[in-house]
Amino acid sequence: MPGYQLISVVAASLQTSQETLLDFSRKGWIKTATRNTDVYLTADQRYRAKYILYLHGTKHLSDDQIQLVLSVQPPPYAASQVDEILKQHAAG
């Protein structure tokens, strides 16, 4: 499928597991496409997954915090804005 990569390829390139990416999909954070039994991601969803991995692994955000950041911040994502987003929405 042009413009799509197998989820296994994306997982390897992001140094994570397919199960982690599928979990992101179940949570509604990324969208996957299935053809036959193969699962694919588009480049923009790979970018989104990479950002989620950063939020989880480097920033140590909870699922609720990740959901908040993703709902407030449109692409292109700016890691420098994460703390401000969390601060603004904790006060509100």
C-alpha cells in the first residue's frame, strides 16, 4: 500500500514493539489501516507515535496527560510546549 508502512517496520524503526503501537491505536491515539491480516501506519501516524513514545518514555506522562496533550496540541508537535499545556489545564 503506497504511503503506508507495516507496523512491524515502524515498531523496529521507533525501537518499540508492535504491541505498544497497537495499544496506542486501541487508545485512539494513532490510526492504523488493515489489509488482509497486515496492519499499516501512514507517515503522519508514525510521527504521532514517535511523539507519544517521547511523552511516555522521556517526559513520563500518564495516559491521561498524554491524552490531554494530544487533544490540545495539533501537529507539528512541540515538546517545549508540553509543560505549559499541563500547567494551564491543571489550573483550569
